[in-house]
Amino acid sequence: MKKSKVNQLKQCIAGVLCGALAIGLLGGCAKEGGQDIQPEEPVKGRYVEERAELPQELGDWDIRQLFTAEDKLCILAAGQKEGKVRLGQWEQQEGGFVEVTRDWLKSLELDCGTWLEVQMAQAGDGTQYLLAGYTVTGEENYKCHLWREEGTQALEITPEEWKVQDEQWGGYEMIQGIGVLEDGTLAALSYTSLILLDGKDGRILESSEASGSEKMDTAGDVVCLSYTRGFAAELELRAGGRSQGAVKALLPLEGSGGVYFSIMKDRTLVAAGTEGIFRGLSREGEYEWEKLLSGQETDFSLTDRWCTGLTAFPDGRIYALFQLSEGGTELKKYEYDPEAVIEVTQELKLYSVYESSRLRQAAVMYHKEHPETVITIDYVYPQYYYEETDYNAVYQELNTMLMGENAPDILVMDHLDVDSYGGKGLLADISDVVGPMEESGELLANVTGAYKQEDGKRYVVPMEFGMSLALGRDIGAEDMKSLASLAAFLSGQEYSYLGPQTVEELVDKFYPSFCRELVKDKALDREALGRNMEYLKCVADNSGLAASRGKNERGYNMWDLASGAKLAFDEGKGFQNCMAPLAIAAYIQGEFTAFGDCFTPISLMGICSKSKYMETAKDFLRYVLSEEIQGTDLYSGFPVNSAALEKQKTADRSQAEAETSIEVDGGEINFVIKDFSPEAAEKLAAECRGLSGPIKEDGKIREVLIEFLGGYLEGTQSKEDTIQMVEEALKMYLAE
């Protein structure tokens, strides 16, 4: 079980590793603290993952569904024909996949745009059904259609209720999935209900509440629905599709990573996610789960792909279809191999405050290339945790581990005191890893080189980085480049570029860019503080100060650049992540730049000096910094690998394009977030290559600045008095 709550940390006693590992061991007996895994004898027999071949003729087709029909594995694919979409079915036979498209399906040609959701189902008597949701070319609304096989023709049996616009939100019923029960009744899942339909004419027979259900599968007389509540996931089995007497099965998976499942006629369940693949058997109304394969040995833990279908067979075979982020589809087969043995001989532990998709990807891929080594990841908070981070608890836990026998091999040090840990000899020197990669040009030395100590040693290196993007209209990029240049520009302007700001908002926007200047020889640098206070005063005079924010009140953000704002800031974490801010900058015909030429380190990695696997840990670190791991844009940050930066710069981002609505001239307009131009991509890459150092954040300094700068910024408190107040408040803290 992953640790997802701060109070779990506080309940841990010293010397005991808090929580369990994020990715399960592959088997065998392991000692804690990066020890060898030494089973007495190799144990034969285990599930294995292997790639299954897809039909070669599907090269120009888009695989849309993985399903079973007559106990055979089938694929539904969509292709283009004279501007319309045609559909085809392939069935796995002894020699491979064979096309088995029936005439009724061939007769369908869908006149739709780029958005198409399609799914097939087959009844026990062989009758086939097709659910298709799309927007007809030239129309605006997405509609769902239902067809039934009628000889060689497709008979539309779309329920009348699905053809009527909702009066409240204006759209039509959106169906997520469809299945057939053994009596021929159809089950359809909408975003709010499970709907039972007559299999002959599509009439709605009844519906029941199913709000929050994300996926559906059917087998025999059972409809199985999945739900994710917080970080817990469960399945609900409804006999006959009815909610009365439904059986619930809590999954051994976290919903945040995606949950995929399949149900068989005997009600055996197979569920998969980043934690692994599990089989559930019902014992007296309760499901007991058996782990078939660790997530680290499957593509479910890879973050450059996502599962689009899972199906299981009574003989133990399991198939999963994956869509790759860079395009293409892969089919994976999971099957018990009586001769397969566990190959892991060493386990390294990686500790991180926050979960990271790219680190999980690296750990899985490293194990695939080095089956004898497994990297287990122990994190305190899940990736999408939005509450306050309890760093006191984090420090307490980490210090306990580092001083004891449970020290991790690899550390991610974001927002932690790297200098303190390095100075105490708790971190290993990784110069022999990073130095050669910088010298060869493999890494962006302007970013990674910022962590080289005066004695030449390096204790950490960032895996990725972000930067604060300044976006503006009626202001040049150079005027937004630094706090000094911005202050000089705004001091001559009457228009409020940022809009009214609270003291806290001003401090949070700007202090990370100058925080490092404020401390010198364990004392406050009064000159540096005074200089930056003057700059902040110019910004505050132009923007105006807001005393506070109401419950539903906020300051300007980048979307307001299309209306009242002329300057905004947004954190850029990779090319795809920057599509929205660059789209708004293009819309207002404005400019953008990296504010302060500073970067925010992401996944700042180091190696524990106590690691028994020092060379393996360093090899993994090299792997993390390689183009292979950094080449895919995961919205998590810019890569420090030079080749990966160039690859991502020129990548096709059309799949990441989106739409939203923004306010312009008092009204709302539909705003399309498109990929930016090659020139903008090169400028963004140039900003990355020109960054000069990391930002500095310090909770205590931030707190003091917010407390004492207000009077000075308002003009009711002198500069000298303010500096004195800040100095007194920080004196003991900085001296420690």
C-alpha cells in the first residue's frame, strides 16, 4: 500500500520504514536496505509478459477495441475510405489474426470528424451490435448511435431518448460502453446511469444509478462496473444489470494510476494497474485477490502508454491493448509459464517525496533491460496530491532511514536541504556520472552544472526542470526578463499590467528569483534585500495592492491576458505543458520569456553514500538521464538530456491540442489550444539552453517577507525599518 496521507508518517516509530514499497517485489526473499535476494532454490513457474503480433494489414487502421466473441480474442479497427470511416473485425486464430468482418459491418460508413468512440458487442446467439459516438461532419453536437446486425445490413436501434438534447446542458446522452447479457439484454453505461435495453429494438427497459462509474464489462448475466474513490478502487457486480443485491469487490489497486479489468462467466475477475495484475476469486461473497505479476514487470507501469482494453480467458491467458503516446498500438499477452524463474538478484530502493511518472517509467524499463535488478520506489505523497506537504515529517522519516539500516540507495531531494545532506557525507559524489555526460554534450550543462560544488563534487542532478514563463502584451521580452527590468518598465506605465496583487502573491511570484541573494555568510544581505524591495515596490505601485482575496476572488492569470491583464506568469514544464501559455501569447500577439533565467529543478536525484549497490545505482542514474528515458514528453518537465530536448522540440503535438473557453471583451469565446510554430518551439528550447541557475525557495524567508513587506509596499513604512524587521526575524534562523 502506498503512503498517501501525512498522518501515516507521524505514526511511524523510529527505525521502521514508513509504509510498504510503491512497486511490489517480484518474489523470493529479500533483505531490507538494498540487499541481495537469495532464494534457496530457483522456483519455476510464474506469469510472464510477451508481445503479441498484430495483423500487418492494420498498419493504416486505428485499433479501437479489444474484446472476446465466441471465446476468441477479437479486434475492432477503424480506417478511412473516401473521407468516411469504415470498420473491420479481426479474430485471433491458430496462425494469427484473420479478418472476419461481416457484411453488415462493412455496409456502415460513418461520416464523422476526428472524434470517434466505437465499441462492438456480440450476443450468445452470434448477433453483433455496434455503439458509435461521433460528431457528424458539419454539425456541432456529439451523438451516440446503436446498430444491430440484421442479415447483411446494419439496423439502427438507437433509443429515442438518446436523440433528444438535454434541456439543461444542451448535449445528447453520452454512452461510455456497451455489453450483452446472456438473455440478450443490452447493458449501456452512461456517465450517470446503467441502462438496460431491449436487444431487438433498442428500447430502454430500465435504468439505475451509476454515477462515478468509469468502465463496464459483462459476462453471463453479470454487469461489472468500476469506481475510483480517492485513491481506492472497487468493482461492483450487478446480476442482471440490477443494483439490488450488488456485490462489491475492493481492488488491490490505486485508482489514480488507472484501473483495467475483465470478468469471466464464472465471475472470476482479473484487474490490472501500475501495481500489477491480480486475479480475484469469490469466497463466500468476498473476493480474495492473488497477485499474478508485479506491475514493474508489465507495461501497465510505463507512462508513455495507456491501456485501452483488457480481456481474460478461463485458461489463464490475459491480453491487454496499449496505445503509445508517440503513436501506434501494442498488444501484450500474459500467460503462466511453468518453466519461467524469478531472475532478480538485487533490489535497490528509491525514496521520493512525490510520485513521479518518469521515475516509474525508468524503473520498469531498467528492469526490462536488467532482469536481475529491480528498483522499488517508496514515495510519501502520490503524484496528484494538492494538500500541504508536511516536510517536518518527511525530514524525520528520511533522517531515521539514513541513520539506520533502512537507508534507500537512491534519493529524490526536491525541496530538501541538499547541502546539509551532502555536507554530512550522506550523499555520494556523482561527478563520474554527470561530468562525462556534460563534457560530451549529452546533458544541458547550464542546468546540471549548477549543482557542482566548489570542491568539484556533485551530490545531486535534476532529471527534469521547469521555468517561470512571463507572458505579456504591450511589453517586450527583455522588459519581462528579470525583476529589475520589469520594475524599470512598469515604473513608467500607468496601466496596471498585473492587476491588483496581495503582498503574498507578489512575494510568491518574485522571491524565488532573488531568495538566493538574500543570504550571505549565514546572515541577511541587507543590500540585496533593499535592492529587491525597491524593485518589488515599483511592481506594486503599478499593479496596486489588494488587502486580501474573497472566497471566490482571484488575481489575474494567463487567460486574463485576452481581457484585462497585460502581464502574467505561468510555470512551464515541458513543450506540451507550454502549449496553453504559448497559445494565449500568440492570440494576444504578445511575447514570452523565461523570467529571471531561472529554472525549477524537478526530481533532484542523488545516491546514498551507504548504498551497497553503488555502481548499479550510478548506472541507473545514467539511464534516467539518457535520451531513451527523457525522450518522451510526459507534461512533467523539460528534459536535461540535450538530444531529448531536440526530439521533443520537433515532436508532433497535434494529439495534445484542446479547446476551452476564455473571456474576451466581456463575453466568452471558444479558444483552441493548438501546437505552436517551429519558431516558437526553437525559442522555447533556446530559453532552456540559456537558463543560468535554479530558483531558491525557503519557507521561513517567505513567511517573514510576507509578514513585513506590506507596510513598505504600501508606503507607510521606511525601507530601513523594513530591512531591520526582516533581519531581526531571520537572525537566529540564518545563523543555525
